Amino acid sequence: MEYMVLKITGKAFTSSDLLLRYIEVIRALSKTHRVVVVTGGGEIARRYIEVARGININSNYWLDEIGIWVSRLNALLLIGALSPFTSPTPPQTLEDIIRAAILYPVTVTGGLIPGQSTALVLLQVAEALGASRVYYFSAIGKVYSKDPTKYPDAQPLSEITVTELKRVIEQKILPGDYALVDLHALELAIRSNIEIQILDYKKPELLFEALRGQNPGTRILPR
Amino acid sequence: MEYMVLKITGKAFTSSDLLLRYIEVIRALSKTHRVVVVTGGGEIARRYIEVARGININSNYWLDEIGIWVSRLNALLLIGALSPFTSPTPPQTLEDIIRAAILYPVTVTGGLIPGQSTALVLLQVAEALGASRVYYFSAIGKVYSKDPTKYPDAQPLSEITVTELKRVIEQKILPGDYALVDLHALELAIRSNIEIQILDYKKPELLFEALRGQNPGTRILPR
Amino acid sequence: MEYMVLKITGKAFTSSDLLLRYIEVIRALSKTHRVVVVTGGGEIARRYIEVARGININSNYWLDEIGIWVSRLNALLLIGALSPFTSPTPPQTLEDIIRAAILYPVTVTGGLIPGQSTALVLLQVAEALGASRVYYFSAIGKVYSKDPTKYPDAQPLSEITVTELKRVIEQKILPGDYALVDLHALELAIRSNIEIQILDYKKPELLFEALRGQNPGTRILPR
Amino acid sequence: MEYMVLKITGKAFTSSDLLLRYIEVIRALSKTHRVVVVTGGGEIARRYIEVARGININSNYWLDEIGIWVSRLNALLLIGALSPFTSPTPPQTLEDIIRAAILYPVTVTGGLIPGQSTALVLLQVAEALGASRVYYFSAIGKVYSKDPTKYPDAQPLSEITVTELKRVIEQKILPGDYALVDLHALELAIRSNIEIQILDYKKPELLFEALRGQNPGTRILPR
Amino acid sequence: MEYMVLKITGKAFTSSDLLLRYIEVIRALSKTHRVVVVTGGGEIARRYIEVARGININSNYWLDEIGIWVSRLNALLLIGALSPFTSPTPPQTLEDIIRAAILYPVTVTGGLIPGQSTALVLLQVAEALGASRVYYFSAIGKVYSKDPTKYPDAQPLSEITVTELKRVIEQKILPGDYALVDLHALELAIRSNIEIQILDYKKPELLFEALRGQNPGTRILPR
Amino acid sequence: MEYMVLKITGKAFTSSDLLLRYIEVIRALSKTHRVVVVTGGGEIARRYIEVARGININSNYWLDEIGIWVSRLNALLLIGALSPFTSPTPPQTLEDIIRAAILYPVTVTGGLIPGQSTALVLLQVAEALGASRVYYFSAIGKVYSKDPTKYPDAQPLSEITVTELKRVIEQKILPGDYALVDLHALELAIRSNIEIQILDYKKPELLFEALRGQNPGTRILPR
């Protein structure tokens, strides 16, 4: 069976309704694929990190570590819902993710290491499992040519190369939210030739369209 | 060095100001004791469990497990603040807690097993380490003879035996909040002769009074 | 495949003949179910604990821990006989049991944590795996209305509710041996709606009858 | 601090009185040395292995594994008595023994791997920790020139070389019990130049004599 | 499925061409067997051990440990090539090997413990998994009656008993290289009745012949 | 005690003489600091990776993983030489490094995760332990203003900011070897304000000079 590697932004974990739809999609997919899901941290992560700063934790290591544990808590929500088709705890190293991906129909994991985004984890998992495409349910569903909140003529792109996206990120042409994939993740995409399919996190069912060959978001091409 | 085993209710983990005072107290204590802190789950645990129910997780195992992970997240806040005087992750079994308690000046842990309260963990740790008293910072600072929210003549107790407290809990003389220590925890207190010192979670510094032999809360006597 | 969760009292582990019959039953079951077996400690546990007391180990933690390791030794007997259809070591946490139960046809485990009976482990495993019934091969094969060793008119019961059984245990209507399931285990049975089928440990083959819908012992109903 | 590596035959674990004396000796030693104790399996191991054969476990791997777990159970008796000056579980690999030996005042371990005696473990630990002498409390307190149960003129030896002992073992000059150290263990003694001090297991206090430079048993010299 | 347990000498890991052929053979075998491969250390091990001696590491424990890690590095080469049909890291204890052998189509492992050859690991794995024959790709493809480099009339043997081979090794009739299986490994072969099929490491495809019942090397018979 | 975090390039691990000097330096430092050493992979890593490519391992994950294991083998050389003042195996996650750094006088580790340099590990460890400076023994001992192999007037710099170094790396002003610290590592240096002291790997004793406040190499300033 083929591997299906996807990431769900932390934003999705505050709405039960939305989560239920993700669970349906993952269940359906697990009939035909070995599924690995990477979960983000989202709002709760940000709030815990704020408490941490309030008690004088200034170390980036610990602030990130706290965010990572919140992303694992989000992973646990999916694990509980998908049990017993998945390992009962989120794997905490890349090697454990590979082991789980071989042994269980579905694997759900959060962040791994301080200083690294869950977008990077998405690409790391894909590289380790030899997947040539990943699916990224993000707060923005498409990449735009210009800031759509400022320019009415901003066009959503169906494709963008990593090189172009890097330029856009570095020149800050798009607002912060659009820097959805960090440079390290893009580097891995390039070096291992992995396409990133961006999808709107509010529509989990877009995954079926994507699997049928359609492009209901933006494809980041590894060039 | 002697062991000092205490529990902090989850309620304490939403206020940075209060947490800072706990951190001060623990730092001071770690000069003279090997400290083990058990952290509760609190409000965030309840909210996560609600989301879990919303996605049809009805298994008590998984609902409890999610609560346990939130208590570990709270433990991580203290760990980050006390680093490097403590193990960088909360231990997840009783044996790991013992190991950590021998090796590090401070050990911070959350819940352990579904179906068991963090109050039980407090007593389990004390029993394993041979401590004859534990300190429990709880939402109520004292046990009352009657429900203080209903009866103006309700008296705070300086001492209560486990036998009396069990009767109070079973007959529901006090409201739910006062059932602060569950029956399993009380059973361990009895079988291993461990006194439980209840303290008001809003006043971490009461621990110093308690160590000087005063009783600024209620003592649950193991009889 | 459905999960089949059962406990075998420690008493069964001193007779090779009886054990051989259990092994036959488990092998047969593993064709149609994922089987999890919890093993008790029994006579050897009691003897080791006596030696422990003789060297002044008075801590309940350590006395229980020694009993738990004997139950793991009993688990190992079954593991050796069933190899390679089972994990080569008894899992030592609830999460490890779940992991093993997903991965291996048969999982054999002993006790888990000091202060908790193997009967409680039986219920914990059932709750974690979502099983609605457990099978308990115990020293007594049926629950009686009165002490059968004293009253010739004592009747074996085919069913008893948890509420009634709790009353019987608390009022000590039956001798110690009949307190076969402790209060914590009964609590889990209630909260997760799990029926406990009591069976005579001298007759492993009763399991086949029970699976055919018969009731060759006593059913403890989760009400 | 120097390492002190010793083995206690499984025979010692059936008498509380004797064990108490060992515990006293180990406690005293731990003031001046880092102590590592290897425990044998003894009578209970033999009985469990018999039950195992009775259920048709013929695999030497599993028979040995069961013996190893009994030796760990014996280790646990000492661990419980020496807590909290020792790791709360017997280490199960050579690397874990080293780690424990660095971190805890006392380390207690049983057997490690099927096909290998606990006498070999004794030598492996000494080699890993760089100890030049080990103490072996065995069923026989001295090595004899001839079988003392047959020849009244048999002389206890104060020293014997490995080469001579090998010859004695291979030619079966002494009865089985005297083959107390197997060939693999002797090989390690030779290759890493480790002296084996044999002592009578009924007299734990002989260790103090040995430490004062006396020879209250037989020394097996690594030549 | 039956277990197939084989060892590949460290010599094979310097030639990509040869390794590619091994990988082909293992892939083919994994269709019909659960395969366990033990890898030797070879030339790189020797070189690393030389550097170790150069920095005054004289402990046999550490010199062996370094050799073991090189054998694991060799295992990793096969693991990378066979991924994802194998555990992503070489198992490091006998129990981990058993676990992996049950769960993955192919398991690749190096050495385990200082003082023990990878030939012994080969026999340990076979004993643990109940295999009655092992395949050993060694630097010599056949055992000879006399030293073939000295005596032109030396005959390759199709079979030799363990007893004869032991005599040959002890009397040093054959040069060092022919002592391909050490005494401990031979002991396990005897006690668990395991035949060792020696094969020329330059011809991985001989395994197919051996599986068809032919004997393209020497069989060491467990008598 | 303060933490001292340093990296030794893989190049240093082929010469016993040089390694001996590093061991002397680390031993001396461990009297006054908790030392953490990160080891590179070097020449052997490159050769193993070449063999890996030869057997058609094209996955960057596996090529990097093999390089990481070689760096661990290099770590093992130091561990063997420094035993028993260090954990007997190189830690394999950032959390394990922290744990080891608290418990042992010296910790030696190799690479951690595919896609990440050992220079990044150096910075990750420093960030996790709160160190404000790291020492990097690299193939080049100083950073130059221009390529010193081409321009006779190239000047060694005593200081360079991260911003300038990034520009130099991106514009490829210096040859590949000078890109000694990758962008991710520099990012961590910036975000956690860590200075990187570059030192010539052929002169381990420079560390003493650096500790005395001198600057015998180049300082990369976190601006």
C-alpha cells in the first residue's frame, strides 16, 4: 500500500464538527493507503507559550517544546477517535514515526524538535517514507500572487515553484500567514523532489478531489 | 535528603503570577529536600475532553488519557522553569518517577493511568518513596464540617480522619469540590500510614508554615 | 477481529496439566479473536512476599511490586508456550498492552502497578480496547448467595449486579475468597459498562461454552 | 570510588536470615564502593523450568529466559530492601548495568541472555567496568584438589589457575557442583585479567576479610 | 511463514556489487520466508579498533563494543536498501530481534554483546525463533580436511560434525580463518540441534541452491 | 557547574595522536565544567555513503542516517576513552542529550536527524542547555575575508557577524569548506543569542586559550 502523508493545521483542533469530517476522511483513506498525519499546535499552543513567558521561560528551546506537546495533545484527539487502528501514543522521533507507519494503518504525530516547524516534520516524514507528494491543510487554502487582503486583483495560483515561493517569502510580498511553509521544509522538498499540495483546512474532503488528480488548492513544485 | 511530595491542582496553571510563586517555593525547597511535584489537569483538560466528546470519543480510557496529557503539559511548564534541575520530560510510569526522584533535585509529573486521579498519583509516589506525609494544594484550602456555601455556621476543620472523610464523601454532606481526595487515594493513605496536608492552592508559601510544624489547612489523618 | 480479554488466577500456574489445557484454549481462540490474557501471581507470589517481609521490607509498594513480578513470571510461561504468536516479554504498562494487542495475535501480561489487583488490570485492558465483556477464571467458579462452606442451602447465582456484589463484599456475607473482584475493578466495570463472566479456573474449556452464549459460571452485570 | 562486583548464588534467596546479612554487608560496602550485585536463580528457577517442560516448552531459549526472570525476581528482593539507593528495576542489558553503576550507589541485576550463566554476567560486568577482581558467593566455598565427598584426603585450594580449573572441569575430576564457573566466564577472566575470589555463600561477612587482603576461599587466577 | 536466519560476513560490505546481489536474494526470500540477517563487522571494524587502541582503549569491552557498532552500520546499509520492509534501526537485544522478526518481513541486526561473535548471534537468533538450520556466508566457502593453502591434497568437506570441527579448531589443524564458528556458537548448535550451512560469501545466490536441498558448501552437523 | 558545548569535526577521528590530545583537553575541562561534545562523521561517513549509493540507496533520509551512525561511531571512540565518566552509548535525541548532560560529567553525541548537520546539533544543544557560547573545532581554523587559496591578500578575521557570514555563504565568496556552519545553525545562533567560536581542529589546546578570554580563531557573533 502507498503512503499518504498529510498535515492538519492546529486551527482545525478547536472545532469538533471540522475534526469529525477529518476523521471520516482519514478512515476512508486508510482503506487504500497507509496514512501518516502531522498535527499542528494552534491557538492553545500560543496560549500555553504565553503562560510560559509569564513565568520567565525565555529559552526558545522550552517555548518550542511546550508548543510541541500541545501539537501532541492534538494528535491524541485523532488517536482516541481512530483507536485501535493507530499507535496509542504519538511517536516522538522520526524513527518511531517510520516504525509506526509500517505497523499501523494510521499514524498520528505532532511536532518533533524545538526550532523546527510541523511543516518541516511533514516533509521529513515524506522523505523518510519515500513519498513524492504531501498534503498540507493550512489556514490559507491557496497561495496568491499578491496580498489578497490589500489588492483586489490578487490571483490565487494553482502552481508555484519552491524558488518563486522562497522569493515571495523573503521579499515579504505576502503577509506572514502566507509564509506557511518555512525555508527548511522547502529545502527538503527540493532535495528529495517532493510536491506540496496546499489545501484549505476548512474542507478536509478536498483530499478526495486531490486524489482524483484535481488541484483544489495550490501545488508547490519542487523546483 | 528527605523526600517532599506535593500536588498542585490544575487550577493553578492558568495564572502566571501564581505559578511564579510556586516556582520560588519549589526552588527554595530543593535546597533541603528531594522534591516531587504532581500536577493536575484543570480547566484546559476539561475543555479538551469536551472537544473529544464532540468527536464521539466516548471511551473513558481515551477521555482520561487526554486529561492526563494536559496534566503533563502543565508539568512541562514547571519543568521548563526549573530546568536544568529536573528531568526534561515528565516521567510516565511510577518506576520512572522513582528513578527521576533519585537522580534529579526536582521531579515534576502529571497523571499516570486512565481511571486514576492525580490525587492517587500523589499517594502512590509517597508510598513508593517511603514519605509519611504529602502536601496537597487544592481548590479548597480546608475541609469543612458542613457545606460552607449553604451553612453560615460551617466550621473549617484542622484535622479529619480518613474514616470520617470517607463517610462525608459517601453521604455527600459536602459538595463535589470537597471530594478532593478519591477513595483509592484514601485507601493508600491508610494502608501505608500517610498523612495528607490540605493547603489552599492560592497560597504556595503555606508550605513553609507547614514545614515549620504549623497547620495552615486541614490534615487528613490515616486512621 | 474482536478482542477477547481474560484473566487466569495465579492458582492455575502450578499444574502443568491445567496450563496445557489453557494453552490449547488460547491457541484455538487466537484463530478467531485477538486474545489478551492477564495472569495472577498465586502461591509463589505469596511465598516471595513472605521472604520479603523476612528481610524487613514493609513498604506496600515493594511487597506489591514483588507480587507483580511473579505474575509476570507466570505470564512468561504462557509466552514461551505460545511463541512466536506473542510479544516475547510481558508488556509493563497499559499503553504497551494496547500496542501489543494491536500487533500480536496473543498478548500475555501480569500485574501493572503496586496497589492494584490483576482483576483491575483485566478491566483496564477491556476499557482501553473497548471490550464489553471479560472472562475471569477464578478460584471460585460461581458467586453464591451465602457462604457455601457454612450454609448447605447456599445457591450459586447465574447473575449478580455490581451493586449487589459490592453490598455482599462490604457486608462480608461471603468469605474472603469470594471478594474476587475488588471495588476499583467493579467501578471500572460500571463506568464503562463491562460485564464480568466468572468461570471456574479448573475448567478452561468453559470459555467455549461462554462463547456459544451459555453461562457456565456467574455473570457480574455492570449495574 | 572503586567498583565492587559480586555474585550471590540463587541458593541464598530462600533464607531471610541469610539475605538480611547480605543486605548488611552491601549497605556497609556502599559507603566505600560503587557496588554491583549479580543474583542467581536457584531452586525456584529450577522449579519454574520444570513447569515449563511440563507444558512442552522444549526450547532452550525459553527455558533459560524463565530462569533469567527468576534471577531478576531475586534481584528485586535486594532492590526492595536497599531502596532508594538503587535503580527500582533490575537492568536488563549490559549497557543498562553500566549506566546504573555510574548513577546509583548500588546496582542489582539478574541474568541477561539465554545460553549464558550469571557467572558469565559477573565477568562481563567486571570487564565493562574495568574491575580487576570479582567476588563469587557460591554453593561451594572453596575449590578442592579432588572430590571431597569421595576422598577424605581432598585438600581445599587457596589458589588455582584458570588453566588448571579448565582441566579439572573438562576431565570431570570434581562433581558437577564444582563446575561453578563455566568456560565462557573463565575465558573472559583470562582475556581481561580478572581474578575470581570464590567465597562460601553462607558467610557474606567473608567479604570484609577478603577486602582486608585475606583469602577466606579460593582465588581463581587469570592465567 | 518459516524463519530464514542467515549471517553475512563483514567482508561483503565493502563491495557495492556484491551487496546488490545479497539485496536481490533477500528480497526474493522475503516473499516466502520471514528473514533475519546478522551482519559482521569486517575490515572497517578492524580499522576502528586500531584507532581505539591508538588512544589507549585497552578494555576488551570497549574494543568489542566498537566492533559491534560497525556491524550495526553494515546492518544499516541493508536496512536502507530494504526499507520499508524492515525496522528502521538494527535491534540491539535478542528480545528486540524476536519482536522485529515477528513484525517485519525482514530484520537486519549486527552484533549484540562484547565478548560474543556475530556467529554466536546467528545461533542465538535461530534458537530463539526455533529454526533448525542457519546459513552462514563466510570468507571460506567450505571446510577442508587440511589447510588447503599448504596441502595440495586437502579436500573440501560436504559435511563435518561439531565434534570433529571442535577438534580441528582446538588442534589448530586449519589456519585461523577456518575457525569461522567459535566454540560458544557450536555449543548452542549442539544444545538446540541446529545445523550450520556454510556458504561462500562471494556467491549469495547459493542460498537458492541450498533451499532446493543441494549442499553448495559444508554442513556442520549438530552432533 | 557551567556547561561547555563543543563540536569536533569528523576529520579529527582518523588520527590517534590528535584524538589523544582531545581526550586530555576534555578530561581537564570536566574538572570545571559539564562537557557536551558533538562529533562529526568525516571521511568514513563519506565512504559509507558512497557504498550506499552503489547499492541504489538514493533516499536522502537513508544517506544522511548512515552518515549519522558514523558520527555516533566516532562518538563511541571518545566514550570508550572517557569511560566511566560518560553515558556508555551516544544519546540519540535532544532530550536524551539534556538528560545525559545533567547526569554525567561528560556527554558525547553524534548527529541526530537526517537533513540536519552536526553544526546544527551543536547549536541545538547549546540552546537547550542555555549556553551562550559554543566551540567549534573545524577543518578551517579561521574565517577569511576572501578565498585564501586564491588571494594572497586574504585576511583571517577575528570576528564576523552572522549576517555577514550568511552573505558570504550565499554569494559563495568563500569555497565550500568555509560554509562550515549552515543556515539553520546560524538561525539558532541568532534567535538564542549564541556566539560560535571557530577553532582549528588540529589544535585542541586552543580551548584553554579561548577559556582564558583570548580569541585564537574566529568568533561568529549572533547579530
